Amino acid sequence: MNAPQSHPVLQHFANELRGTFSRTTGSSDKAYFADLCKNLEGFDPDILKEAASRLMRRAKTQTWPLPGVCLEACEVVARERSAAQKREKRAHDGRWGLPEDAALRILVSSDATLALNAVVGEWHGDLVDFIKRNHRMPTGAEVERVVVDCEARKRKQAREEEAELRAVFGKNWGGRELPACNPRKIMWNAFKARRDRFAEKISEAVIAAGPMEGESNV
């Protein structure tokens, strides 16, 4: 055949099917495989192998499928993989969301007053997380949900902290603090440091943006 034996189409596609097909179509084996290499050139090895596997499973004769049929099989696999990659990217974006700085910029530029109120109420971390996940500002109802969820989380943490204090100090837990090396204390301190960082960045961004609506430089 005209194509060298090391041609990717022969390595990753044709060789996978040699045990299934024995008769080629067209004037000669050489012309068939040269045409096959020309039609399938450029596809990734994984796509070639998957397309070959599908053709093998569906084979009803020992005659090699026409190069156009092989091309269609590769195109189907390529489209499916592209769609899967897009779904994975969307899932990844939904899981990790916007970068922190981008979410903060959206928050301050969209509603600086809301941003400052969130800092005062200590639910700014949850607000930033909403923007990171959804790539947008929350609606009024969604802001209420953020506040409610934040307050519920604070109450849950208070209960967990009390239970941890009781476990560490027993009945004399009142007025005590968990040691710095306590795993839960480390986790809660990390959350607090994150909120403090958000609060500082929000304040800096609001100041840099200048007076808010209704304020005066006088």
C-alpha cells in the first residue's frame, strides 16, 4: 500500500480490524488502505480505536467497510467526545465557578451597598460564593436565601463548637476556647480568615470605586 506501515490510521484503526475483516472493496488492497488513510488522517488515536471497536462489534460480513463509512464512524465518536468535554467543562465551571477576584469585582461594581451590608451582617462570604457558582448577582429572593442559609450555618457551627468544647473540657467548658491545634478549630479559623479577606477586599474595592449613589464628596 502507498501509506507507510507506521501511518497512525493503520496503527490505531486498520490493525484493530484485521482479525474481523479480510476482503477489501475497490480495485486493490493498496488503493483501499491508501484511501482509508487519506480519509481518516488527523483523527486522534483514541478516536480511531473507538471507531474501529464500534465497527468490529457491528460487523456482519468479512468485507472491509467503505472508507466513507469508516470516516462517518470516526466523526460520530469525535462529536460525542467533544460534547462530553463540553459537559465536563460546564460541570467543572459550575463546581469551581469564577475566580475569587472576578466575583468580588462583579459584586462591588453591581451593588456596592449590598456588598457593604453583607460585610456588616457577616454573610458576604456566602454572597461571594453565590456569584462564583452562578457567574451573576443574586436576585432579591436569592439574597434572602443566602442570608437565611448563612444564619443557619452560624447556628450549626455554634452547636458544633459547644459540643466540641464539652467533649474537650467536660462540664467546665463555659468560657473556654478550643486549643489552636483542634481540627475543628483549625477549620473554623480558616473559614473566618477567608471571610476576613473577602471583607478587606470588598472595602478596598468600594473605596477605590469612589462615592456610592446618594453620597457626596463634600
